[in-house]
Amino acid sequence: MKILVAVDPSDSVHIAVAKAAEMAKKEGAELSLLAVAENFQDMESIFGAEASDRLRERALKALGAAEAMAKAAGVKPKLLSEAGVSPEDIIVDVAEKGHFDLIVMGTRSKKGKTGLRMGSVASRVVAQAPCSVLVAR
């Protein structure tokens, strides 16, 4: 079994990493952690290259923290890092090309007037993924 964890700088990622590491250890599964540094179209022309660099640094810092959590749980993960305009498309693409059996991710659980209980990235991954998706809360 191959498990892919989508890592971001939010607090909810800790729950996703812990759950995925527990599953990987129990099942003897391969665990991969994916950090996606979001690039906004025309961001560099407005804010300069520093904005992209800061987002990349945040993503890599979150990846390092997730790696430490997985290792503390007794699992040695593979680390993956990508950058792009659409995090959900990148997560789905990595899952498809890597033949993953499960994607695990957190959600920011924003609930406003629309009543949405799942973040937009998580909901799009659930809709488009080539495999099962576990949204951890």
C-alpha cells in the first residue's frame, strides 16, 4: 500500500500526518509526504520573486515538521515537493503518477454562510482523486 500525505502549513496537517503514519506503521505501507508551494499567477510581477520564495520556504518548513512527526511515530517517509498554481491538481497528479492507494490530508474546515465544512483544496482532491481520500480532522 502507498500512502500520500498532502502537507501544508496549517494546524490540521498534524492530524493527517499522525493518522497516516499510524496506518503506514500498522500496514507496513510506504508513506510519502508532499508539500505544494502555491504560486499565484502574476504574483512575481506584482510582489517580486520574494513572494514565491517565501511560499516555497513555508512549504518546505511544513514538510520538515511533517517528516519529524512521521519519524517520531516510527515511519521513515519519502519527501516530495512541488510548486504550482493549483495545489489540488498537483496532489491529484502526484497521486496518479505515483500509483498511490490513499491520499491523506487535513482540512481547514471553514464554515461560513455556505455551510462548507471542508476546505476547497480538500474538496477538489476528493472529487478528482484517482484513489481513496481520507480527510482527517
